[in-house]
Amino acid sequence: MKARRESLVKRLWRTVFPQVPDFQARVAEQCRLLEQALQALAVLLEQARGEHAQEVRRCVQRAHALRQRNLDLLHRSFVTRIDREDVYILITGVDHVFDYAMSSVRELELLDVAADPWMKAMVVQLQKGAAALTRGLERFHDRPDEAEPLAALARRAEREVETLYRKALAEMFAGEAYQAITDEDATPSGRECVEFVIDRVKRREVYRHLSNAADRLAQVGEALHDLSVKYA
């Protein structure tokens, strides 16, 4: 009887004072998984082995499940520590980065594109941005003011990726790039020229997906920056 009374009291307490979910911690969990996915992508670019592509896919599948879990919880929550709209932006923003990481893997496979230093450098910057977001979200709960510099690092990573993207395109379409397929004693065939151009177009597609991933990463960084200003 006493146990039943205690259980009733607990249910009444939870009804009157519902537990507030820690959404910052849940989004940080998404970011940690993003770090894992980007690490698998980095290794894929180095080794070009299918098992690493599969690891990216597994991370993306888990990420979508986490996104749905967090959104479902958000819809059911009567009270949140931070604005519901901000929580939604964080949850969906991180998930969009996974989408572009997966798109990059698909392009590498379907278009049979070999990794190059530009792709690898872009992924390194994405890794830095994701790590900064993870740490920023982890610190936001108790020290919101310390989250802002980490949010700035995530936005800086996006700018670095954009710089790399423009440099990659500049190198790709520079005159020297076309001279590389010729020498003094031979003129490339029409087929060789077409293959050369197609290769450039394929690479540009991968660059574009990585650039879009950085854009989404920056949006999450901007959201974290806004939260640090609101709640510091």
C-alpha cells in the first residue's frame, strides 16, 4: 500500500512538474555521431574502401533515427529550457549535414570519382566544425557564454571550406590544368579531352556537396551563437 501511494505521488508530481528534456545533450549526441561519420568519410577518401562507405551509411541511418526521436520528444514536451524553434533548428540543422555527407559518398561511388587533396582538406574542416559544435553544446547547459567561441569555430570552418572550394574550382579550370594532358610530342585525342572534362565535372559535384555540408554546419553554429547570446 505504501509503495502504491509513493507511486501515485510520483505520477502526480510528474504531471504537475514534468521533467524538462535536455535537448542540448541530445543534439550533442547527434554531433558526436556526425564526427564519427566524417571520420569514416575522411578514411574513405584516403583508402577508397567500401567498408568505410558503409560506415558512413550506418552513421546516417542512426542519425536519422536520432533526429526523429528528438523531434518526437520535442512535439511531446510541454516545457523546454530553450525556445522550441531554436531546438528544432539545431536538431534538423545537424541532420542536414549528414544528408550532404551521404550525398558526397554516393557521388564518389556512382560517378567513380577518385579522391583528391581538395576533398580531403574540406572534410578536415568539416571535422573541426563538427567537433566545435559538440563541445559548444556540451558546455551550453552550464556555461552558455563558453559556447559562443565554439560556435564561431564552426562558422569559421564553413568559411575555410568555401575558400578551399573556390581554390579547387580555380585550379580545375585553369589553363595549366588543360596543358597537363598534352606534351610536346603528342596531341590528346577527342576521347581523352572529353574524359578530362567529364572528370572535372564529376569532381565539382563532390566539391559542391561538401560545400553544402559546410553551409548547414554554419547554420547550426549560428543557431548556437544566438542561443549563447540569449541565455548567457
